[in-house]
Amino acid sequence: MLINSFGNTTLSSIDFVNNAVAIQSTGSNQLTMYGLRISGSTGYAIDSTNDGTLSLTSSILNSNGTNGSGTMRIQAIPSVPSRR
């Protein structure tokens, strides 16, 4: 699932099985996830880059990252100060 620059997003009660990356989110204000089951991702189960708030509760992440990437990547990109 690709989530790109959404405001607030909630994902609940979804099964993701045998995929490359289950959830890829970039630049969203808030990403809330609960009741997910993610298994068999060859890449990350959850790949979050520069999201404001990330919440994951009551979920099962199992057997992901078979290509060596791991289960989750959460990364913030710092803002660059403007020059005046």
C-alpha cells in the first residue's frame, strides 16, 4: 500500500501476505495502524519516511525482510533551514 503525503491515515484489520513492501508511507501528517497482520514481505513490512506521527498497536509482523532489510524502517528527514 502506497501512502504519499496524506494528511491523517488510519489502517485497521488488514492482512498483508507475500509482498515486496506491505506499507510504504512518505510525508504524511499522521499514520495510525492497528489490528494488522503482515507476513512474508521480502522488503520492509512498514517503510515510513518523514511521517509526522506513526502509531502501530495490536498488530503482528512476522517473517518479513527476507532480503535483509528488516521488519520496519522509520526515518525522519531533517528540514533544511532556509538561507536569507
